[in-house]
Amino acid sequence: MSDTSVSRHIDTAATTGGRVIVLAGGLSHERDVSLRSGGRVVDALLDTGLEATLRDADAGLVGALAADPGATVFPVLHGASGEDGAIRAVLELLGVHYVGSRPGACRLAFDKAIAKSVVARAGLRTPEALPLASATFRDLGAPALLDALVDRLGLPLVVKPNSGGSALGTSVVRDRDELPAAMVGAYAYADVVLVEQFVTGTEVAVSVVDTGQGPIALPAVEIEADGGIYDYAARYTAGRTEFFAPARLEPEIAEVVAESAVIAHRALGLRDLSRTDMIVDAAGVPWFLEVNVSPGMTETSLTPQAVRAGGLDLGQVCWDLVHAAAGRPGD
């Protein structure tokens, strides 16, 4: 570390007692991924000299936080409650400093259909899509609705849960006959399913970090999945996906992509850390797909790759985020 980093490290240690509680696990479908992400963040923070421990989001959490006043919480929870703002609302209730976006912003980002509407109003392009609740799909007659979807949006289509992450329940439908099974598969993970136009192009993810001086986009990471679909297996199985960090984009297009991620971050009122997923079409236009307020931190996750591509150290970035959170007057 530089002399400046050492002095900042001492300051954070004084503010937080050097203690960071990394929240991971929970009861969502993404529990295993969250635990892997949390373990990675703990290791990164330990490397900076901070005292970091991994803690599950379970019935003992409130008591554990009450017994450790002054600690800063770093949520690395994926899926429901971890990203929908519920846990963060509890942290605010308890007066705990934490890394990440506030509850209301999390709720906006977690609902993919609403997030798309918000960023579209901010000027970003996003594929046309329709959210369908399971009750609506059932009560109004599935066959007729599916025909209407294909007539309106065309083929191929992307079918995915309107909330959640890690591409669980997500599929690409290229034939009308594949649509019913895709809908059923998505409804297994959420009560509302988003049916979206498929945009052809280069898939990229842009992480945004704000340690107190305003949001900054890290280099875009390009995703080239085996089989062409960046599904759960492709995300978390080493060797199933090839990544290019930074993405193989022309400089002017890379700049537009970075600006788009910052626009999404700001439009949704996010804080500290986010990751925006986009498709860059043949004309170099980025299309917003979704945003993640608790990006994965596993060995194959996109944000750590972006950190490395930016010439940064993951531990230092995590440390900076903790420092910013610990120094806030109150959430």
C-alpha cells in the first residue's frame, strides 16, 4: 500500500474498529453463489488488514449485529431479500452502516420491468418487453396470450423471471412451440415473468463503483458463452464462457457503454456498487438489459474481472467501499 492508503486504512480501522461483517447465503435460489461471493470478499478484505467475517442472513443476524456495534456490513446477498432492499431496510432500522444501495433503489432495480422503464426515461435504449404475472397468464388463457406475445414482439424472445439473478429460469425462445415450457421454467423462480425482444450483438457487463467521488465505470467485460447463451451453468462453471476484459469494443463505443452504465446507476438512485448488463448491437448501440445491485464476486464473476481490467486490486476496492460506508453520517 502507498502512504496514503496506509493512513486511510488506519482511519477506517478507527471508525469501524476494523470490523466488517460480510453478509452472504440467505434462502434464495442463489444461496451457493452468494456464499462463494461472500468468501471471496472476506479474503479480499483480510488481505487489506481489516477484520472481516462471513455471516449468514438468518434468524440470528439481528442479535449478532446488536452484539457487534460499530461494525460495517458488506452485503453480498443475491436474489430475493438480498437485492430487493429487505435486508438493507433492516440494517437501516438497526442503524448499521452498510455498503451498497438503499432499500428503495434496490426495489426499483430488482424489478426488471420497472428498471427498464426508468432507464428508458433517462435516455437509454432497452428491448421492448412485457411482464406477465402467473395469475394473469393462467386466468386469461395461456395459448392466446402466447400468440399475442409472438405477434407483438416477434421471435426470438428472451423469457426470464422479472426478479432474481444468475440467469436462473432464463431461456431464449426461437420457436413458438418452445414458449410454454420457457414460461413454466421462469415461473418456477418468480411470480412475474418478463418476455423480452431478443437483441443480437455483443453481450457486455459494466461495473460501476462509487467510493465517494461519484460513480465511475470500470472497463466493460465482454461475454462469449459456450453455446451462445450466458445461462447459470455458463456463469459459474469454469471454462464454459470466454471473457474479454476489457471488451473488444472500439474506443468510442466503449465510452458510450461506460456512460450508459453510469446513467443507469444514477437514474435508479444506486449507491456504491452496481453492474449493468447490456447488448451492443452491430451499429455500436448499447441496449440496457438489467442492473444488479449486488454483483457476484466469485472466481468467474464479472465485477472482479472488471476490477483487474481497470488495473485495480479487489481488496482495495472493497476496502474503499467499506471506508465510504463507515464514514457516512447515517443511512
